[in-house]
Amino acid sequence: MNLFSNPVGFLAVPSNIIAGTQVTIVAASLPGLDRGSKYYFPIKATNVSGSSPGSALPFTTTVNLPTVTTAGAAFVSAIKANLSGSVTNTGGAAVTERGIVWVDITAKVYQPFIA
């Protein structure tokens, strides 16, 4: 995989690297990445003879899950109950589905209900 033939971006870092023959560490914080995306990065160095990339290593950005609070059941009768809760944090992304899931322990039936 030649990552330098079509890079998403190049970050020349840091400005305090001084040309010379000493071994140096290259590190940077890369902002603006997409959630849940896999990226590859090789380190690249250039001298008068040309450029040399290192091995490309992968990393995947995290996805924060939404958080919810189950409030409880109210007005429970023989044939119905009012169930409620709330989405308390979206995790930084749009919530695309929300609802109530319940299980009938007696019948061992899983019932999703999407509001």
C-alpha cells in the first residue's frame, strides 16, 4: 500500500526538528478526524537523497456511545404499562434510533419497540 500516492493530508511536524544526523522522535496530534474511521500512518523522512516512509501502522478513532437513563414503569395494569427513560448524552453524534426494548421472562420473548 503506497500511502504517499494519495494522502489525505501531510503534517510536517514539529518545527523544532533540526536538520542533522542525530536520531529524532516525530510526534504530533492530528485533529479533525472522523469518528469510527480507520487510518494508516507511516512516518516520513527526507534528505538530499530523497524520501523514505516507514511501515504504515493502523489506528481507528473511537465512537462515543450515547448514554441513556431508564426512568421506570408507571400505570402498570394487567395488560399494559407506561415505560419511560431519556437519552442523556448523544455521544457527540446524531442519535439515529431510540426506543424501548423489553423481555417477557415468562415466555422468553425479546420485543424491541422503536419509538
